[in-house]
Amino acid sequence: MKRERWSSRTLFLFAAVASAAGLGNAWRFPYVTAKYGGGAFLVAYIIVLILFGKPILDIELALGQRMQKAAIGSFQEINAKLGGIGFAAILCGFIVVSYYVVVMAWCGLYTIYSFTLKWGTDTKGFFFNQVLHISKTPFNVGSINLVILVALILGWLCIYFSVRKGVKSVEGVVKITMPLPVILLVALLVRGVTLPGAMDGIIYYLKPDFNSLLNWKVWSEAIGQVFFSLSLAFGIMITYSSYLDIRGDIIENSTIIAISDCLIAVLAGFVVFSTLGYMSLQSGVGISELSTSGPGLAFVVFPKVLSLMPKFSQFFAVLFFVMLLTLAIDSAFSLAEAVIGVVNDRFPNVKKGRIVLGVCTVGFLCGIIFTTQSGLYYLDIVDHFVTNYSLILVGLLETLAVGWIYGADRLRQYINTVSRWEVGVWWDYLVKYIIPLCLVLLLISNFKTDLMVPYEGYPSIFIFLFGWLPVILVFGVILLFFLCGREKIGISNFNGYC
Ligand code: PHE
């Protein structure tokens, strides 16, 4: 069967940037930056982006394009025993998408609430009690929250329709959902920087605390953020680039994706902090207190700021939540597409529509647990463990597989054959030694922290069920493939390339 193709390179780039730019840019990046040294964190982030993010992105784009397969198939092409790395990647993706769509559902609900500023003055009480109906402890699962469940169904329907016809329908959607949030961000920026107090917020955001660069935590946060933000180690970039022609320019593509993702994050930071500066002036609460509220930033602090806007509050509230929603949707369906791509490779004769329906249904069913009254606790635990362990582990194995088994120099030669700008031998050293070494250190340090103090003080049974168990599962599939995969698949079908 002929492989699907993007109808133009621009649309591929739109889809890839749209996958990368998501809630991680608009909401996670700003508060992590402020928390870990402002401008200095930005420096760490950019260094990590260049030294880690970009080379791993090169690897993923090169693998997909070279092997013309989704995640599992691409690694199996290197060696059948390595298919587990691809499997683990899409498993991580599946776990993430199951809760990511729940957050997207909250964004959808808040878009509707924005028309009347339904959250009133007690935005915290509104979010936790009226929207989530949160239970006191993770032990009280409570009932399923029907409103969120309906929003979740709608979210999955959107995903279903976005990927139903594969690349063709994805292209139609990203034409809108890639530029729209950027335009909305710019509109919000114009509003933000013209508010009184905005400058204080921006100074707080960017004022560098260079001492923080001596702190390992800052670097480990930067690595985690780069991975999550570039959608690395989920098999997405491998899948998307497998729909490109084998001669596509990899270095140019990865550079455009990495720079755009970074710019969108920095832009979102300006929006968030200029607005928080205004809020701080109005409410007398310090910017640091406002910005370190973590996940609450989007659903507790921002609704409050939006209500405080001198004019057109509803209008800007709608803009803000539509921006979040449109940022989130293409990230969400890219995750689904990575899973679909793999199933499609494996069962080429099954109709794509059926695969899409199956994946969306299972994803929806897995997400229901996060719509319960204790869903937020579970979501928090899963998110922490997947991003701090599973992703890093998959990233580590990806670089090892390419660096040591396929051969970093061999992949680099292919990259250089098809790209206008060439990468030098330094790339091999990064892929073979530096990145794996740092990722191992990161895994060890995360492990040490989590063993010493239970994450956020959650009861150990939940840490095990929602935290370690998925990590063990991811590790298990890698091992299983490694032990059971016997047949070696040669790379014979693309003569002319290394
Ligand atoms: N990159 C997305 C973001 O920044 C998150 C994401 C991760 C999306 C993994 C898809 C896959 O929000």
C-alpha cells in the first residue's frame, strides 16, 4: 500500500509545530521560567534546546523519514529487538493523551463560562468545587463529573474528526489551529503590555538570577520542559515525518520546528507575565505568589485577571480560552495520530476509519478516571511520573539505539545527504555520549528525589498505581520486545541512502 503523504512541506511544518506548541508552552513554560530563575532559566532552556532537544528532534525526523514507518516500525527497522522503544513511546503518548484531553475539556468549559465570567470572584472555589467537585483525598474517588464527561466526549469527537482521514483531515485542521492561537496570543500580548503594571510582570519574568544556573534542578526542569514541549519521545515526530518524502530537508525542518516552538513559549510568557503584573498591582498580591500557583495559573489566576480587565473582560476571556483550546487540540490529535500510525503499519488492511474510532474510544475510556472527583490527584501523579521517567527513559533509549546500534555517523550521513545545512561530527558525540549521560543522571536524580519524599505527599498506594505502575509498564514493553524480538530486519528497501 502506498504511504500517505503531506500535500506540502508547509502543512507538515504546520502540523509539527502545532503538535509541539500546546499547553506546555502557554501555561507550563511561563511559570517554570519564573520559578527557576527567570531570564537565567531561559538561557538554560535555550542551551538544552540546542544540545538536547534539537538533536533528538533530528533523530526522530530522520528515523521516520528514512524508514517510512511510524514509531514501532522505525525502530524495528534498526533491529527487531528495538521495537519496544517505539511501543513505549506510543504508550507514553497514550497515557498523556488520556489526561491531556481532560485538560482540554476544562478549557472548552471555560470558553463557555467566559461569556458570562461565570467564575465570579472566588475563582479558586469555582474551579475546585464547582467545576471539579474535588474530593478531600485521593481515596474518595467520588462520582464521575458529568459535565466534564460530556466535554471529554466532545473533545474526543473533535480529535476523531481531525484525524479520521489521516493526513488529509489533519492538514485541514492545522491550517486553522496552528496560526489561530498565535494570532490570539499576539492580540492578548497587545492587551497585556498596555495594562498598568505590565512592565513589573515582564521584569519579574525575565530578570535573570544567574546563580540559579548552578542549580541542577534548573537544568533538569529545562530538560523536562524541552522534551514535553517539543513532543519528543512520543513517536509523534517519527510518525509525522514518515509521511514526508525520503529526500525531505531534515535539518531545516527541525530548526523551524524548534525555533517556532520556543518563540511561541516565550511569547506566551510575555502574555502571562504582563497580565500578572497588572493583577499584582490591582490585588496587592506579589507576582511570585501568583505565578507559582502551577496548574492553577490557567484556571484560577487567569480567570481572576480576566475579570479584572478594565474593559471587554468577556471578550478577552473568550480569546484566552480559545487560544488554550486551539493550542491543545492539535497536540492532542498528534498523540492520537502516533498511535494510529503504528496500528496502521501493523494492520495495513484494516480501514483507517476503524482504527481511528478504536483508538479514540479506548483513549476516551482511559480518560474517564480523570473526570472523577479525585481525577485531579491522579492526573497530577501520572503527569509527574510519565514526564520525569517514562519520557526520559524513551529518549535515552532512542539516542542509544541510534548512537550505538544504527550508528550516529550513519544517520548523520543520511541527514547530511538530504539537508542543505550539514551537521558535523560533534553531533555524533552529542548523540552517543553527552545526551545519554545527562539523561541517565537526570533519571537517577529524579529517582532519588521521589524515593526520599513521596511526590506531593500523596499516599503511596496512589503513587504506585498512577506513578510507578505506568513507568514499570513502559519499561516492561521495552524489555519484552528486547527478549522476544528475534528476527533481524535489514535496511534493504531504500538503496542509495546509508
Ligand atoms: N508539546 C505539547 C505541549 O507543549 C505537549 C505534548 C506532549 C503534545 C506530547 C503532544 C505530545 O503542550
